[in-house]
Amino acid sequence: MIADFQPLGTPQTILAGLVGSGIARSRTPAMHEAEGAANGLRYVYRLFDTDRIGPPRLSIGDIVSSAENCGFSGLNVTYPYKLAVMEHLDHLSENAQAVGAVNTVVFREGKRIGHNTDHWGFAESFRQTLSGATASRTLLVGAGGAGVAVAFALMDNGVEHLSVYDKDPEKAQALVQAVCRQNGAGSASVTDDIETTSRATDGLVNATPVGMDKLPGLPVPHACLRPSMWVADVIYFPMETELLKAARAVGCRVMGGAGMAVYQAVRAFELFTGLSADADRMSSRFAELGE
């Protein structure tokens, strides 16, 4: 049992959910419910897909309030709400403050507490999937809620310089400033020319929604891909995004979004329940669900 934590409601019942846009194919509910059952819990996990709610379309604030009022233990938060949800919370955990984005909200003792489990989820997946890969110079595409978590995870995994691209230059600049504050001046920079930047990088991470079922396509020009580089994508539905297919065809070493999805869920489960999760068991359940 994790010390000093008791989930809301009875010890046998947990109600949790995931808020996002276009998440109908998410494997998160099945992972959480199976792990809950394995721990002897009555665990119910629901999706709040804002593409399917309404009209009128509910705001992230409305959904957080409704879940809290209905006795939820917590919510996971995904695209496009990881930044927007922060203004509806009472407190941020240390890691959420450091990252500047929230993907997990815990309702506890009348407070809404924001956490970030994406940071550890990506870092752990990278360590296991791309072990030994050189990552001293890395290109990150996307500076939104997923991108900020990935940026700090990459720095923790030994990246010496991070180049950041976002279609919104202000977002990219804000992330670069945050990375430099924590890792030193010159540790990150904004790029507006990803083709040129990619030629001098060891690897590339897509942290944009481009490649999801609802937003198919390549997030970078095909010319950015070289056989000597590794390519990672945070998306897992579909499992094989167009970026990963193109990278494999070129000869790149690749990492999909499955690992990040599993490991962030491991930490979120522990936050919701106060119990330790079995990462191997959750990973197996994830794989069983197929495409």
C-alpha cells in the first residue's frame, strides 16, 4: 500500500475516467479495469470523449466538476486538455509544476490535485524501447501538453540539446524557456525549419496529434527521416502511425506510443487507488486488446 493515501469512496470501489477528443478507441479503460480486478477492486473506468458529448459541447471545467460531484476518484486527461485543465485545479503536484502540464487529476479531501504521469511514462518507455540509442541532439515536434512532458523526459534521459518545433511559435518558445531554466542556457532552442534541423539530430519525437485516427498524415516532411536516426511517436491509436511506417521503411529505429500509454497508466492507477500496479500485467492487457 502506498503510504498515507486512501482513495475516495470505499476501499473496494473506484470510479475513474479519461477526458479527451477522439478517444473512442482508447485502451486505457480496459487496462485500468483489469488491473483493478486483479487487485480485488470494483473498478469502473469511463470515457468522456468530447467529440461525442453534446450538443452543447461541455468544457473541460464542466467535465471536471461533474466527475467530482459524481464521486469519481480521479480523471486522466489527454489531447487537447492537458494545459487547459490546470486552471480548474486547486493544487499541482511537484512533477506537474515542473513539467507545466497535467494528465491526471485526483479528487481528494475536497481538493482537485493535478499530476503528470506522462513524464515518467515516456521516459520509462524510451529507456526500455530505445536502450543504447544516442540522443544527445533531439528534435521534438509539438509543444503542447504531451510535448512538455516529453521534453523534460528527454532531458532526463540524457539529451544535451533539444530543438523544438510547433506551429505556434509562442508555445515552442515557452517550452524552450522552461527547459533552459531547468537544464541550463542553451539546452534547448526553437526551430522553424525542421528539415534542416533534422539533419543534425540523433532522433525525432512526434508529440502532436497528427497521425491519430481523426488527424491522419505525417507530422514532418518525409525528407526529415534518415536511416541513422531513431523516431518516436506518442500516439497509439493507431499503433502504427504514418510516421512510424515511413520511418521503418527508411530504416529508422522506432518507438510507438504503447509504452508511454502503459507506464503513464501504471502511475495513474496508483494515484487513483493507493495500490501498486503491475506494469507487466497492464502491458499484457494492453497488447491483448489488438489494433
